[in-house]
Amino acid sequence: MRIEWDKWRARLNYGGRVRCELGWSLDERWSRNMRDLDLWMVWAGRGHMRTHEGEVVLRPGVLIWVRPGGMYLAEQDPRHRLGVSYRHFELVDAKGRVRPYDAPLPALVHEIIDLEYADGVLRRINELAGGRPDRESPAATALFTGLLMDLDAESSRVDRTSGGVAAHHRQVALRWSAKIAENPSEAPAVAEMAQASGYSADHFTRIFKAVLGQSPQDFAVRTRVDRARFLLRNSPLPVGEIAQALGYADVYFFSKQFKAKTGLSPRQYRTAAVEPLGRNASAVGNSGPSA
């Protein structure tokens, strides 16, 4: 993380959620008038922004960490008007001292992986705090600080693992990984994911592996096995029904794949899981989905 969150918290200023009017744009006056930080997120429409770091294509999920002293010149596609949520804020310490605006921040441009989540949080903050800086709301402050922490952590994680993958490609890979993890029994085929994303299967696989550290096929297998481990530990379902629920047509193939990943057959794993934790902790482990 770039921000020491044990020392800083957000102090909310004004904010809101708007659908930009026809003819809307941001010119030099907006940049010159910037006096605090502004979390500026696109939830609808199309456009582009020229910043001091380069051109940014504006589309749903793009978030800008606006800071004083920068350049932000933006226009929208009149056929697809922009929808934007924004919240001006400062980072302050326990004594209310403002963190310098030139102190390290996450990357200027961030692509939201889960737009529904971020948009929902900002909507709730607007409901609690309104658009005025004089409307105190500890809950809104806590929610916004948590969102900033989450975005900061995600930005730092991407820096360490993206391997130079462009932001749009990274977002595509992470979105598909989330879909696989949500329902591993119906993980799409690589060709299907690639076609939906506008890539060849080989190119999609390379991008996915660069971002996630493993191929889509390996990720899907690991996710199914992790879910199987949870079900074996925490449900009465027979092994055959677990295999079927996770998309395996052949229980023997499921058992073989499970053993290859865990070192135990499903029945051995279940037996070890119900014995005292101290005796088999190393064999059973405690990873995998928890719901």
C-alpha cells in the first residue's frame, strides 16, 4: 500500500452522482480550482480525458484519483453521456492535520474490477453524507475510508502481479476469474471466454496467466477442488454428489484430480477433516471458499 492507513483516515468534503449534460466538458478551470483530493468514477457512458500522465479512455469502471496541481481535460461522447460519481476529500491524521497532496497515492487511473460494489458504496455514502461537507456522518466516513483502503490495496497488488499487462486486459482477466470462482461447476471454456472478450484463445490464456499466475484451466480446477474441500469438511453430501455438483461427469476423474491437488482422496480428506484438528492440520489445511 502507498498510504499508511493506521495513521490516516478520510475527511469527506462535497460529492454526488450525476449524469453529465449534453455539451458537458472539463476545461482548465476545473483543474486550476482543484483544492483537495477527488475520487472520480465513471459508471456509465463514454468519453476521454487528457491528464498530466497521458490520455485516458473514459468508460464504466474507470476511476481517477484526482489531486491538486494536475491537468484533467475531459469530454464525453454525446451519444453516450457520462455518468459520474465523485467525492472530494482529504486524508487527515488523529489531530486533524491534512496529509500533503504531493505524498504518494495510488496510480492516477484505476480500473474497478467490481463496479457494482464500488458504485453501491458511493451511493450509500451519498445517502449518509449528502453532497455537503458540513453534514457529519461517521458511517459515511468509515465506508469511504474502507473503499480507499480497498482500492489502494488492489492497486498495489496489481503493480506486483500484472507483469506489464495493460489495464484493460488485466480487468478482463480478473473479471473472468471472479466469474469462475463464483460458480466453478459451470466455468466457461477458454474459447468461450476468449471470444466474448475479443481475443484468440491463445492470447486470452497468455493474458490470464500473466495476471493470475496460472492458466484459465488450472485456475478452474483449483477453484473446483477448493470448493470440494469445503463441502467435504462442512456438508453431509456424498462424494459422488459433490463431484456432480461441481460439474464432474465421472466421480473417478474427480477423485483423481482431487488427489493430484491435495495428496488425499476425497474420502481420505473427509476422514482427516473430522478428526481432532491438531492431529491432521497439515494434511487437511484450512483454505478454500468458506461459504
